[in-house]
Amino acid sequence: MSLYGEFPNLYMGDTAMANIMVDGKPVRKLSFWELLKKVGPGIILTGVVIGPGNITISAMLGANYGYSMIWLILPIIFMGIAFMMTAYRIGMLTGMPIIHAIRHYYGNWAAIIAGIATFLACFFFTLGNITGTGAGMQLIFNINWKIGALIMLVILMYCYFSKGVYNKVEKGILICIVAMIIAFFATLVSVGGPDWGEFGYGLSHWTVAAGSLATALGYISTNASVTAGVYGTYLGLEKKWKKEDLFNGTMFADSLVHIISVVLISGAIVLVGAIVLHPQGLGIKQPAQLADLLVPFMGDAAKYLMGVALLGAGFSSLLGNTQRGMVLLNAGFDKPVGLESKPIKWGCLICIVVATVICFFYNGSPTQLIFIANVATAIATPFAGLFMTLMIFRDDINEGYDKPRFLQFSMLISYLFVLVITGFAVAKMF
């Protein structure tokens, strides 16, 4: 079945929509403006994904390997949508978010394993976020990154346990992230844009540069994440999505908005690294080198803008990602998953304290810790991805609807692709 067959409501007129019935009612195609109101979890997930780790790993990819690994954005788009849509379809047709569905079909131990694996992926991401906020403070105020991280964690705790405070801070953070995006695209323009010949060659020639496997794995696991799809099904509960939203275009639009926004941002950073740093043979080992990315556009002010960007991205991602990890862990053990519940809030606090201790005992460069943490996030895919792949092929889940052949194929290929890269990268590291 083609993609059009999988999501006919996105590509056919309203007449065709009468053929799609959900609980005995015809599904109507939503207009563009109606879809905008329904989209939500994908945007939240973008805010979680675009943290210091994404900035660092993207900059490393461009600085170390130039245009040669730019082709990764193509499988990332394909896999990101496959992971999100598979999770959404399973969640909507079963009436359960992913880890709850795993428990229903495969038992408690399967759910516990998936919950722990996805939690660990988020926990490693939290390490990168704590380190990233410290690196941002170091760039702005020229203080030790650990002291900077500690200051921001105190502020985070205040925002986290105070009503209404975080919403105000969040707006400022959003401005910081938007400023970072504008700065990267402005830098691209100021240096004359990419070399389109090299860009096209890198996009069409799928070769793996020597020594790039670990960086490639970190880039893929950050931008096309199984964990994002799993958590999206829990955010869907907050959004009050219904089964018809699977067929009226809402979930496909949400998946598309998420993965395209992530690729636009991280892809721009890769290109800036390839244009600005790679020709000089400069790698990314210290926070100051991240600021070098913006020097062609910002000059001496580059370190301050990069510091603000890391600080804003790390702070917003820290709160959202820590919540994500605790929700998935609690789901694995069949505990409350409401974002406002006490187990989630206190679990987040414990998680941040443990992650902070680990970060502070690390004696290497903060950017290297961010890199290591992002590579480690790939741990979720072999476990949660396996159960998602199995469930999308189950006849009882798809009963009453056309089998999603294209989505099944996409999920299987995506899972195997990440599994192979993960295996090779782990083998190289050890």
C-alpha cells in the first residue's frame, strides 16, 4: 500500500473521506487551520530534542566531517516520521500509550524493560542538558561550568515547584532558542551559503566517513528518536487526541512538523560547522569552539549568543526531558504518569540530583560529556523499538482497518537501520 493509501485523508477530497469510518462515524478531512489547532505534542518534543546535545553533536558532525555526512538528514526524516506515526497508530487503535500497550500485549516484564530503557535514554540526555547549561554560563560569565550548572539547577528547582513561574521563564527561553535559530541561518547567509555542489554530493553519496560512526549514531538517536514517539503518545493524552485524529491528518501533520523543524535546525548547525570550522581543521572539544560557529556573523559577541542559546536550550530541554524520563519509567512500573502528580515531580528531582553528581565527578570537557551522553541515548531503540515493530504488525491491533503496509515496512526498515548502526558504533567504541 502506498503512503497515499496509508493516509488517504491527507491527499483525497472530502468525498473519499466517507470511506473511512471510525467507531461507525465517517472521518472528515481537516483544513490547514484546523490542523494547526490540533498539532501540539510534536512541537513540545522539538523543544525537548533541541537541547545542548543536539547543538553539540550537529556542530561536531559538520566540523569533523564537512558535507560528507549530510545525507543523514534523509533517513532521519524517514525514520522520524515512521517512529512517530507507528507510536501514534498503536496508541490510538489500542487506546493505550505505548508502554501501557506493551504491558497489555507482552506482559509486565516487557513493559518494565521498555520503561527502564527509555528512562535511561532520557537520563543520559539529562546529563547533556545539565552540562549544556553549565557550558552556557561559562561562555557568558567566564565561570567554571560546574558552578554555572549549579546556579541554573537552583533556578530550575524554583521554577519547577512554583506555580506559574516556569510559564513566564519559558517565554524568555523560547526567545533565546529563536535567536539561536536566526543566528545560525544568518551565519549561513553571511558566509555565502553552502557549496551546493558539495552539499548535493554529500546528500546523494551515502558514505560513512572514517571514525564517524559514534557521531552519526548520536546525531540519529537525537533527531530520529523512538523515545520521542513513545512519549508523544503520553502527550497525546494531555492533548485529548481521539482515534479519528489518526485518520483526519492530525497525527501525520504533528509528526511532520516535529521532524522537519528538528532537521531544519540541526541541519543548519551541521552546515555552519562544515563551512566555518571544517576548512580550518577545527574540531569541537570546548564550549568556546561552539561559539566559533557564529563568529562570521556575530564577531566578538558570538560567545555570548552561543552561551545564551546553550543556556536557553538546556534549561527548557532539562525540564521537559526529565519529565519525559520519569513518565516513561513510571509507565514501565505501572505507576501514575500525570505530569502534575507527586511521584513524577519528586522523581524528577531525584533524577536531576543523581545526574548532577555524575556530571560533577566527570573531569573531562563539558562538550565531550554532552557528546557521550547523546551517543548513549541510543539505548532505547533496541528495546522499545522492538516492541513497537512487533505491535504494528499485529492483526488484532489493526483489526477493522486496512493493514498499514507502507508504515509497517517503514518501521521495520527504520528499526533495522538504527540497530545496525548502533551495533557497529558500540563495536567500534569497545
